[in-house]
Amino acid sequence: MHTAFPLAPKRQVGYHQDQVDAFLDRARSTYEGGAVPDGAITAEEVRRTAFGVRRGGYSPRYVDAAMDRLEEVFFERERRVRVRADGEDQWWDETRQLLSEVRGRLQRPRGKRFRRRGLFATGYRRSQVDAFLDRVAKMFENRELGLAPAEVRDVVFHSQWRGYDEDQVDALLDGVVELILSTR
């Protein structure tokens, strides 16, 4: 039997094959310009898509790498369409605005960059998020220390009581990925 990706080892879980295949079929239809029953796919949707896991599923490593490439292809295509429609100056103005917003968050003091979760709730471990964002800040200061979009997408933070709000951190990381892709 031929599969789109290698399968996860027997003792490990992998991504649900039907979900991955259905998403990639939609992506292919969007890319080729055909009718897409559930709507066209965007780079942001590719970045936010998560698949269920089960034994006998596709190896996450290979699917994640394909999703990273797919996001970059869709992002570049969307960028070209926007530049054609609004002009390159508008594109760069929006990119500079996003950079300003991200830098503003990065310049906040360690431990206070994001809203903290409630007294009885867990969030991302503040020290880990701050350490990673220090790397991001250095990347913006010195271009040769650049991060790849996959490094930002794949970062994992442990949880802690009263940690950083996950939605805020994830939104900033999405912005960082967008900036990296915008400036290639």
C-alpha cells in the first residue's frame, strides 16, 4: 500500500491519515485554482491546522515539514496577489507596522511580556517564553542570527501555574513567522 508519507514507528502515534490526506486534497485544489468545497486554504490556515493522532498514522516529522513548505508557498502566493492589488509600498508599510508591534512586545520586561493566567490556571512557562523571545529580539537586531520559520513554529513551552496566556504568545509567534516570511 502506498501512502503520502512514511508511517510513524509501531509504538508511536502519528497523524490521522484521512485528516492529512483530506487537508492536502483541499490545499491542492486551492493551489490549482479549482473549486474547493470547504473554501480556499490560506497560509494562516496551514499554520494553524492540527491533525488528530493515532497509532499507524503518518510520521509527524514528515507531515510537519511538508506543512512548513506548504505555508511558505501559500504565503508567497498571497503576498504576490496583495502586492499586485495594493502595491509594494502598502505591503512594506504593513510589514513595518507588524514589526513595530512585535518589537513593542519584545521590549517589555522579562516576566511581563504577556498577560498572566489566573490564579488557578496554567499557561506557558514564562522563563522559557522569555528566553525564546530574547533569541527573536536578537534576530531582529542582527540579521545573521536569523531563525527559520520552522524553529518558531516548532517551539514548545512547558506549562506553569499563572504562566503566560497561550493565545497571546501564539499570536506573537504567528507574527514572527509572518515577518520572517515577509522579509525573505
